[in-house]
Amino acid sequence: MTTEKSKLTSILPGKDVTRRGFLKGAAATAGVAIGSGAITGFPTIWAQNIKNVTLRQFGTGVSNINAVADKVKEDLGFTLQMTALDSDAVAQRAVTQPNSFDIADIEYWICKKVFPAGTLQPMDVAKIKNYDKISPLFITGKLTPDSKIAQGTAPHKVGFVDGPDSTDFASAPTQWMTLIPTIYNADTLGIRPDLIGRPINSWAELLNPEFKGKASILNIPAIGIMDAAMVSEAMGEITYGDKGNMTQDEINKTIALMIEAKRAGQFRAFWKSFDESVNLMASGEVVIQSMWSPAIAAVRSKGIECKYQPLKEGYRAWGGGIGLAKHLSGLELEAAYEYINWYLSGWVGAYLNRQGYYSAAPETAKTFMSADEWGYWMEGKEAQGDVMSPEGKVMEKAGAVRDGGSYEERMGHVACWNSVMDENKHMVRKWNEFIAA
């Protein structure tokens, strides 16, 4: 019988999966002695001036992490200034204030809205040293060759353009990427099993009257609408042609169902931030809600039972990556590429894995994790010792098993990705009607 470890090995990216011929002749990018702070392989003038470089990065709080900026300074020598905004503000700034940033750390559904505006520059994958180690989810949309591509704005659909000056998304992988992928996850509902007291196995439970006044959904339209669609479909109320690209009629029916539930008192609150979701669940005001994996861990760290519940209909996935501003050039552009190569070299990937996310280059992250950490986070194995957060705090006690199991079990059961639809303006308008109802 195939073991979880061998199955995981079979789906991790490798040279046979994504390496393409045009990479073979790529000029070697200068190396970095990770952890030493030493920069090697560059012209002397580069090494002398790099300490004067400051790159301005903005994105959501999910991955704009101070520890990463500190490590960049230690390992690469330059300064990374980070600004964390909510998703809507990220999309707006990327389009309307292109000179206010150098690096956009954004999600792929945001990329679909932003990249056609021409404020970001396509990136040459020949300069990405670990390109062949990037998960195939970002290249082909499939975890394994036999996987079905999930609905919604799957990253590979907006991951490539035809050339260095193009703003049109390519239908197949090319040499030019819109974002270099960094982070992703499979999301589901968070529950308080101690307060619910029975099994939960369907998205439909979010609107179960049993939880009247104790449910919550996140208030980010492009994400919340996908959770609402998972619920509506699970209830048998709506059958979608494509949840990720609904018709106006499908949007209207979905929002009508949500408004009906809201007026019946189903929702205790709507949240936009990580901390809001943690506080709602930890306080017991909410027992079932849209939730993110690290928020579950944050509730557990308070000694409160909380579970990231696998559901029979599957997960809603999301992914993010690093984009470079159109204006970036010269030494700053070289530094940005070196930052991307460093990002995919493993230290950050391991940090993200320990938060409950996934590294876009799992193979490199593994080298910065213990066998027990890798077993718990990636292989669905029982933890042999306490599971520690990136900050060194105990997240789980020895004997714990990750909710949802292995990487393959979680990412292999994705039903849809966060999405920007053709009818996006109509969707946002209807979503706002729901929130205001």
C-alpha cells in the first residue's frame, strides 16, 4: 500500500513536472549564503551598494510579516519596508498608487483585477532559481497529473502572460509570470466542538438554525461569496455552472439566501480581520464561521477547543505571490529578484508552514523543518513532540494530528478558489446589500 510519505513525494514538484527547456540556458543568479548575511557572486559594486537599497512592500497581513523583513536584512543586507492592508485596499493601491510601492504581495484573485492595469511588470522565470520546485498547482492547476482543476480564479489561470510587455493572461505556462507564488492554503469552517457537541461535516451547517445568532461569515466580497456558494450548493438550494464565475441570476439567488438567513438572525457578526475572527470564536459568541488556519491555532493557544473542520464538499482555496512594480529597475530590480529567490529557498516556506499555510516550494521548506514538524504539517502524522509556532510558542501538544490530515488530503480536495467573476461589479453590489440588509 502506498504510504502518505510516498504519496506526498509523488505530488511535490520536481524537474520532470515543471522544468521547461528555456530554463536550461538561463544565466545563473548570484547565490546567497542563507543565514550568514553574506552576499556572494555579485560584482563588488553590487555588494557595496546593496545595503543602501530599500524596497517597499505592501499586501495583506497574512504574509507581510516583520520576521521576514528582519531576516531579509540579516541575509541579504537591504531593507524591506512592509505595509499590511486589507484585501480591498491592496487591490485599490496596486492600481491607483503604482509609485507608492516596489513589491506587491498579493493574492491571485487580486492579480486578476490588478495586472491588466499595467502597474506590475511580468517576471522572467529564467531568473527564478527554484522555479522547478514550485507546486504544480501554480503551473498547471493540478496537484497531480490526474487532478481535476477546481473552479474559480485558480492561480495558473492568471499566473502567466505572453511576453515581457504583456498584460493579457496566457492560456498556458510561458516564460513570463505575473506573480511568483509564495503562499497558499485550503480553507474551511472553524468550529467550537465543545459548544456544538456533535459532528459537523457539511458547509450547509453554517446556515443551520441550530446555530442562530452564533454563526459568522467573512466580509471580503470575493472570498465571502465563495463561502456563501459552498453553503448554498451544499444545502441543495442552488446548482452552479461555475461557482467561480457566477451568472447574475446565480449571484442574486445566492445573496437572497444569505439575506434571508441574516434577517432570521443567523449571523452574530461579519469579520474582515484575523483578530476579529479569533475574538469571536474565543469568546464563544460564535461557534461556527469562516476561518483561517492560523486563527484556529490562535484560539487553541488560549487553551480553548477549536477545530478547522474538514467538510465533505471540499475546501475553498487561495494563493498569493510576489509581484514587482512596473517602475522597478536597475539595482532595485536585481535586489527584488534576489529577494524572490531567497523567499523560495526554504526559510520563509518553513515559517509559513509552521503557521498552518503552505510554501509554494515545499521541497525547499522541508530542509528548514525537523522530521517531526514535516510529518505533522505536511504528512498528516501524529506529532511526536509539542508543535511550536514560528515564534516558539506551543500550538499543539504531542500526539496532535493536523485538522484535515496531509497536504495531499487537504489540497487534493479543493472545490474552488477565491475568485473575481465576470460579473464582479454586480456581485460586490449585491454583497454590500447583504451586509447592509
